[in-house]
Amino acid sequence: MITEKTVTIETETGEKLDVTLCLEGKRLGTCLRINGLPHHFERMQADDIVENYKLDTDPDYFPCNDELGFCYVLVPFSQ
């Protein structure tokens, strides 16, 4: 089982940020602060997102994913 993974986040202008994800429960993730507000950044199975979350109103939505079926989500913490 993977307990740590480093991913690169890249903006449209080419700025890059390497982020280390650590095992948090059953998922790899970390906390990113955006303008001081904490956000979950997690690696998840694309199938899990489609089955358990509503991210898009398109009924045929299926997230882009890597060769192992994983993708990444960034969501704010609850208030």
C-alpha cells in the first residue's frame, strides 16, 4: 500500500508546486491553504467520485483519471 506520494500541480501559466500526499484513513491527501482557508486535496478513485459525490450536473460526467483510475479533488473544509 502506498503511504506517501508526491504530485505536481501546474497552473495554466506554467507555475508548478510539488505537493506530498500522506495516507489519511483510506486515501492519500493533505491540507492546502488557499488565501488562508484550509482545503482538502485528495487522490481518489474516479469510480468512487461518480458513485458517492455530485460534482457536475452533466448526467454523463466521468472525471479524467490516470491509468490506475485515480484523480484528484480539491474542496474546502467544512465551516
